[in-house]
Amino acid sequence: MMKRFIVGLAVGLMLAAGPLAAQARPVAFAVLFYSPTCPHCHTLITENLPGIQDRFGDQLHILFIDISTQGGQMLAQSAYVYYHIPEDNWVVPMMMVGDQVLIGGIDIPAQLPGLVETGLAQGGIDLPTFPGIREAYEAYRAQNPEATPEAEAARSAPAAAPTLAERLTADPLANGLAIGVLAALMVSLLAVLLRHPIPESWAWGARLIVLAVGILLALTLVMNGAPDSLAAPLAWASLIGLLVAGALFVRGTNSALIPLVALVGLLDAGYLAYVELTQSEAVCGAVGNCNAVQQSAYAQLFGIPIGVLGLVGYAAVALLWLLAWRLKQPIYRLALFAVALIGVLFSSYLTFLEPFVIGATCAWCLLSAVLMLGLLWLTAPAGWDAWGQMRPHPPAPGMRPDRSPDPV
């Protein structure tokens, strides 16, 4: 039996002070696991649940359990094991209504009203049966007999935003790596845009460094990945792909580098899209905190998950490379360069957010940024050459605009 402790339990807008059995009307209990730093939890708690609570009034009692506390973590672990929830779904927000498990900020508000209505019609819904929850609830009520709904609801409010220094020092190794990648992105953008044409020695050295950093990042994902998760095979495939790319580059076989790097990018973005669309917990690897990034408000742009945008970008790179290779027209080489340039600009924005705004760094995201940077250096020489071929040139002296000689 779990020891008595306060678990950071915040009980919904209305809470009965008496025993569970002493209810004049049917009551439905629900348990919500949340984190103060989870934006999906914040949206659920502040925007979705109040309307549902108003609908059922004091017949719906929601227990909010903060998993950032020691007691909350113990209860969450107990629930995960009891309900046989796969590790890939050990995420928040997660709610138990009776023994029905709802996961994510979409399923909870969509299914909770129907479950509560059905449960009340059948005489009520008791607390879930996973070990520890009833003891924790009774211990909380014994220690907080006069707790008001307002004071308890305040416990579920997100913590105050950390300062810049706190964000940077929360994970100095990962955030320092992100700042280094950001610097490389910005310097490369300036070099590519200002030096025309790009010296081959510059491009060769930049490609080599980018490949080396990409291999190291993929290695961190392999080192700490859960062997039974989707992340493990994707991390290994990414590492193998980059090692092959490195071998081809050293041998001077550059023709296959762009599609190979784009393929690794598709694997990387595909995993991020899976995590964001399913609201699963990411396997972060040995560096960083991917879940803090993926659960932040910046994991989407205009409602579209960043991973999905990455998939579109890398698919565009692969398609344009194929067209340029088959059709030999400069417009496709220029378009390929433009996509890589836009990708690096977008990656710079996302990489800036991680250490300076979110305060956490995602190794999968950094790998994507490095891959896009490699594509920029791979496509820039041919892109600038295509730009020179397509740019209109003024007619030479003695020539009409149609480039035919002036009559003598």
C-alpha cells in the first residue's frame, strides 16, 4: 500500500467534502495526470474542462495529479503498469474515468462528456482502481479538510515562465549544442548568400563538418533509445544512412548525397510527425528533452505539426532532385536550392526557440536542422549556377534585345 502523501492533488471546480459513498446524487470521479509545463495540459485545463465541469456541476469531480511531484510520478507509474499502457503512450494529459483510459488533449474533451453522462445514468462512477489512488485521495482530504475549490484549482495552473538564464541552464549541454547548431546555420546562410560563386574548398569543408555533426547526433539517439519503440529502428536507419553518406563523400561520390540526406530527413521528420499527431511520448536519446519541445506551443505552426511540415520539405527535396537529375533543366536545380534555403531559415527559427524560449532541446530537431544545413551546402553551387543561367542578361553593344546583330 502506498504511503500517505500530498500528491499535488487539485480537485475540480466542485468537490464533495464527505466520504465517497455519502452522495445524495450520483457522482462521477475522474483522475487527470498533467504537467505544469505541458501546453496541451494547459489548454485542456483552462479551455476544455471548465465547460464540461459547468455542464455536470458537482456531479463531476476531477482529481488533477501533477506528475512533476514525487507522489504524482508514483501514481502515474502505478496507473501505467496497472492498465498495461505501452511506454510510447506514457504521456500527459492522461485521464482515467472509472477504468477507461483517455490519452491526449483531443480524446479527453471529446470522450469525457459521454462517459460521464453514461456513468451518471448508471448510478455514478467511482474512483479508478489502480493501486494508490484511493489512499492518496483520502490522505489528501484528511490533510486538507477546508480546501476551497479556488485554492485547489490554482495548483493546476502552469508555473511562472522561467527567466532566460533559467532556460539556458536547465540543460546546459543540450542547449549549448543547440546554440552551436544555430550559429552554424546563421554563418552558413551568410556565406551562401554573400559569396557567389562559393569556393569549392568552403563547400567541401562545410559538408564534411555537417556530416560529422549529423552522425554524432544520430549516435546520441541510438545510444539511449528504447529498443522496443519506433524511435530505435528510425535512429539506427538514420545513423546508417549518414555513415553511408560520409563514406560516399570521402570517396568523392557526391551524386547520391542529396537523395540520401533527404531520406534520412524523411525518417527524422516522420518520427516527429508521429509523436506530434499521436501525442505520444518521444524517445529523446542521450541528449536533450524532446518531450518538452514536442509538448510546447511551438510544436505546431498554423495548426500544422512541425514534423508534418518537415515531411513535406524533405519530400520536395527528393522530388526536385529527381526532376533535376532526369530533365537536366536549371529551373529544378534552382528550385532545389530555394527549398534548402527556406528549410535552413525555418530550422534557424526553430533552433533559436529551443534554448532561448522553450528552455529545452530536441536531438531529433537538431538532427533535422543539421540535415537541412547539409542540403544547403550540397545544393548551393548548382543552384547559383542555375541562377546565372536563368537570369536575364542585358544585350551586348551592337545587339538588339533579341540578341540578333543590328543591321549594318
